[in-house]
Amino acid sequence: GPERPTGGPVKELGIMQHTVSAVLRVLTLVSFLLAVQLFEFADKYRGKYDSSIAEVKSYYASVSGYHDELLWAALWLHRATGRAGYLDYVVDNAHEFGGTGWAITEFSWDVKYAGVQILATRLLLRGEHEERHRATLEGYRAKAEHYVCACMGRNAAAEDNVERSPGGMLYVRQWNNMQYVTSAAYLLSVYSGYLTEAGAGKGAAVTCAGGEASADAGEVFAHARAQVDYVLGSNPRGISYLVGYGAKFPARVHHRAASIVPYKDRKEFIGCAQGFDDWFGRKSANPNVVVGAIVGGPDRHDRFRDDRVNYMQTEACTYNTAPMVGMFAMLNRLARQEGPSPAARRPESSRSTAAAE
């Protein structure tokens, strides 16, 4: 008789999908259990990691200690599990661990307090807490707003605000300043989302300068967007600090694999010594482009020297790029929405010199 389609392939596909789904569920469970065990271990055996690995103190010293990481971990575990014990931990240790004490103007791989404070504020704005938690969460919110206001230059005291370059870039310190720029853009965009979700009826605005100034969600996001624009080329030099993006970007990234010729092009042994002696000091552009990397970026005067030896400005770090992934996801979502978004307003005061010209 005539050939008829069978259900065999469909059944095979169904079995395969079920298997993949089961594997993912197992991996998720394993990851969760591991996270819980790691938190319990860290809380039981408290201490700074560079006390055990002395070699890193010269370049990756833990300045903030470990209290911010414990609060950070507990908040994320609370969000993942909904278990009240983790929120109790964050509230009960808020003062001792500095969560409601430190008024921070940066967020980085080391200093997590601003992230802790913003994540705790989310619980307050959403009402996901018991009444006995409210006062402490309000304390977290006050410090979260200090950080947001600092990035917008709205705190009453000048020293409580983040410095800006003439081109509008947030400037914290010389070595790899771009990590503070991208993380600030991400945290401000996240906070603006929390404010939008909360709505005007729940005091959804940032209060700055001791209550004398405020900013709504749209304005907060506009400041985040301005930093993204700077990274991507709206700056006095007209250079994109995202490698591989735009017409002009760093060509001599401080990155070993990028600066050494590929094996397929020159089939010879290149070890650590050869990589440094033969390739590190070359003046030519890297033979490989590290697409997606964000370098350390310019100084407080928007000056940038594209030189492999200039590691403070040309080193590519994962913690520079990671926050921008979240920003790009949000910007992509906004771009897909119909009509212009009020959150996309750009503050006139934040326009870079390049854009003004």
C-alpha cells in the first residue's frame, strides 16, 4: 500500500525532549543543593579568601571583606527558594554585617553592598516581607538610594557623589574603571524597573539630597542608558570600548590569547615565555579580536591609550562585560515595544562631549 507517515520520529523527539528536561531538572537541583552547601560552609567558616591564597593580595585583595558576600548570597537564595530563613538572616545581620550601615558609591567583583541594598529594596517595594522586617528593609532602601543618587550626582554633599569625566563617564578609580561604569548602568536599570513595577502609589521614586530632590524610574534609567552610550562610542574620543563593536575600538587588548598568533596560521610551539617575550611587546594590533570584551577604559579626563602594556586601561575582564549583558537584554526589550518609551529619556546633563558636538 501507499507509504504513510509513522509516529516513530515524533515519539523519538518526545522521548529526547523528556530526557533533556529531566537532565536539566537534575542539574538545577544539584546546583541548588551545592549553592545551599556553599552558603552554609561560608557562614560557618568565615574569613577572607585572600587569607588562604596569599598570592592574590597584591592584585585581587578583598577590601570589603566577606560580610557583603554573605548578605548577597542569602538574598539570592531567598529569591530562589522563598525560604523565610534567608530573609531573616539578611535582616538579623543587617547592622553587624554593614548592610544598613555602609553608604557605598561603587559596585564591583569585590564590593557587593550596593547590590545587596538594591535587592533588599525590591522585597520592600513588592511587599514580600513580614511587618517585623520593614524597618530594617527601609534601612537597606536608604543606602540603596544613596548609591543611585551618587551615580546621578544628586547627593547633597559633593564627596558623596561619583565623579564624572568631562564626557560624562562615571569615574571611580584608575585601574579598570569600566567595571564601575557597566555595573552602575546595570544596577540603575534594575532599580528603575523595581520603581516602575511598584508604581507611584508606593512611593516609587528615588529620594536624594536629604529629601530635597527626587527622580522617577524614567530618569534613573536615562542615566543608566547614558553610561551604555558612552561605552559604545558616545564619548569625546568616539571609540567603542566594547571590542568588535563600531568602526573604532581597542586593537591592542591586554589579553594573552588575543595577542598571540593562532596556531592555524603559524604552527609552532608558543608557551608562556614565548607569548610574553615574542608577542606581548609588539606594537601591531592583536592578531585575534576578542569580540564582546569590554576593556578597562579611559581615565578621569576621557583619555585612553590603546597599548597592550597599559593593562589598567586595555585589560579585558569578564566583570566588565557581564553587567552589560543585562543592559542589552533590557534595551532589546524596550526596542521591541511599540512607540517610544518614557524610560529612554536621556538627561541633558549626561550628554557626552562627542554627542554634543
